[in-house]
Amino acid sequence: LNKTRVDNLKHVKNLNLWGNDLVDVSLLQQMPNVEVLSLSVNKINSLQDFGHCTKLQELYLRKNNIGDLQEVRFLKPLRHLKILWLCDNPCANASSYRPYVIWHLPQ
């Protein structure tokens, strides 16, 4: 909370934790109002906790450990999501990566 300049995680709008070797991001469940998340270059392997961030507009997750393309389904409730950056994750190597993401996240 010291870096965020807020006294409650519910008030965080923008969070940059790039390159911190994060695996567990369950703290996101307490951040429903976050709009921009920069979590590239970590060790995140699931998108499940991101589904709680209902106001999320931009999600940067380059160079993590997201291996299963089906994880993208956890982002379906994020109706405001306009930017999703998953390149350099194992799931992005799938031949169906781009069409799969567009199909499941048409917004």
C-alpha cells in the first residue's frame, strides 16, 4: 500500500509490479476498481484472480508462465478490457492463440 498512495486496495486504479517474480496474485481479489495492471516479467501461471478486477481496461502480462490457453476464459467478465498483452507466455505459442483470444474476448 505504501507505493499505491491509498489506504485501501479497493481504491487502487493503476498498479505496476513488473519484474518482481510474482507467482501468487490472489491479492487482486481485493482490487475491483483497478483499471491498469502491469505485471510483465513475473512467474504468473493463472488468470483466475484477474476476473475479480471488473473495471480492468489494460492488462500487461508479457513474459509470465501462462501455459494453458483456456486461462483466457477467466477474463471473459472483464467487459472494459481493451488491451491484453500475453506475448512471450507459453500459451501464445499455440497456433490458435490469436483466434482463440478474439473469440472468447470479443470486446
